[in-house]
Amino acid sequence: MSEPISQLWRSHEWSKQETKRNQRRQREADLVQTVRDVFKEHHRVYGCTKLLKVLNERVVQINEYKLRRIMRENGLYSVAIKKFKPYKPGKSDGMFAENRLQRNFAPFGLNQFWCGDITYIRTNLGWVYLAVVNRGTHENLVFHSDRGSQYSSRGYRNMLDSLGIVPSMSAPGCPYDNAAMESFFASLKKEQVHHRSYADIDEVREDLFKYIELFYNRKRLHSSLGYLTPVAYRLQKLIA
């Protein structure tokens, strides 16, 4: 005996609804995987704001509320960067320069000020040092640093003088005066170095090249640059 028409209709409707539910579940799973992939692609350092910007640029249909929910439910938390703790100024001596930068970390053009600093990284063979600064030679350039012994040495000051570079230095024990470099090293340590174990200096070179040149300069969005990468920001300034 055949089923009543009404029962067949209900069975057909249930099947259609179940198909739609399965499709919605699959779309949600695909979206979650996309968010995971983009989060991982950017070294797991992006919070919701930057991640949403990247997803929107890739024409992924998602809003901030839904992205926050997905990140929370899937444990996609960005690496937190500690705030600076200023030190109490003290007496010091050496060949120091006045602070010409005065925390002006947004100059009107490129290569007006360079900031530099040194940090150390542990390997199985001992400590290695990383010194960071821009490249190239430019006129009327001011180079800003802290008052470390390397930067206050006579040889270093003579080198700047021979290149026509004007020195600038932070106040004693005040990391805020060189916040641009402090911020970079904080990102480097939290996002990359602290998650690695290095055998020797060659591994450090390879890993930091990938982070600095391939990710930080070319892929990582910076809120201080209007959510551009450093390379994109530099090109924008050159064209303007």
C-alpha cells in the first residue's frame, strides 16, 4: 500500500531541510577552517581587527561578531605583547648625543630618522646578538639609539660622522624614547623567537630572515601604518 500524499510531502520537505542544514554546517566548517588557516598563515599573532581586514580583502563573507565567536570557540588567541616599563633615570657617562627624535615616530617622509637597537637570542652554543637598522645611505639622516656601550663608543660615533649621519640618543634608562625598536623586538620575541629552539647561529639567521623579510616587512599588517605592511607603506610614500 502506498503512503498517503501528505506523508510523502512531509518526508520530502524534511529531506530538503536536512540537505540545507548539512550545507549550512559545511559552509560553517569551511569558514572556520579558512579563519584557522589565515590565523596560522600570519604566525598566530593577529587579533580580530587585523584578521578581519585580511579576510575581507580575500572576499570572505564574515562580520566582526562572527569572527570573534569563531576565534573564541576555537582558541585562536593572538600573542599578547607586554607593555613597556620605564626605568628610573640614573647617572651615566660616555659619548652621548642629545635626543633629536623626541619620540616623533611618524616623520613626514622616508629616511629622515632611523632607529636601531641590539637584542640577544639564545642558541644551544651560546648567545648570539641581533642588531636591527634600515639599509642604504641618505642625506640629512638622523640615527637614534639607546645609550648602550656599542652606540656610545668612539668608533661608532666616528663611523656616523664619516657617513654624514647625525646621532640621537634616548634619555638614560627610558625605553619609551626608542619605542619603535622596543616594539619591534617585543613582537620578534613573542611572535617568533620564544616559540623556537635554535641549535646555532645559522638556524637563527634562517629563521629571522623568514620572519623579518618575508613576514614582518611584507605580510604583517601594522595598525601604526594604517594597516599596511612596511613595504606597502614605503611604496605608498614613494609614489605620493
